[in-house]
Amino acid sequence: MRLHPFRPARYRVDPAGVVAALTAPLAPGSCVVISHLTGDFAPAAVGGGVEAYNALVPTSIFPRSHTQVTALFAGLPLIAPGVVPVSEWRPEKMGPQITDVYAGVGRKAPGRW
């Protein structure tokens, strides 16, 4: 399952609860991938881009901090390297890059069959 950051404002109230509700019916061992815009590295540039985008489009976007993105996994165990800039997931293929997107993969605990 991949969750997209372009969500209506109602999902801002309890985003970790939304993720938990969506992952609850998944089979044990399933993975959840989340990537999300962040302003942690370039707050002014990202803030300006978000403001411009939101002025033109009815479904707003909003950046989240590392702590906020990590909280979206709602207790799912994270697969290494955890919640990191997306370029750190395959650094040997991308090389050092500056990115304004965090990504992580969580795995639903294996259960009994």
C-alpha cells in the first residue's frame, strides 16, 4: 500500500489514525510505503512552493517534519533505513542528492495463519 500526501484537510486531524485504519485489514507481513514532502531541509523554498501550489489547486498539500512522517506509521515496525530522505533508500543508484521528501517502509507484524 502506498499512501499519497495529497489529501483533503480532514485527514490532517488524525493522519496516523487514517494510516492505522487503512493498514488494519492488510494481511500480516504486508508492507506500507509512505513518502511525504518535508520542509525540514529548505523551509523557505518548500513553504513558497506549497503556498503557490495551494493557491491554484483545491486539494492542498502540506509538508511534515521527520517526527510527523515517522508518526504516520502508527507503530508499524520500520524496515531499514527507516524514515529518511528518499535519496537514502538507494544511495548507490542516486548518489548524494538534496531532497525534500521523506520515505519509509513499515511492515505489519507477521501473524499466525
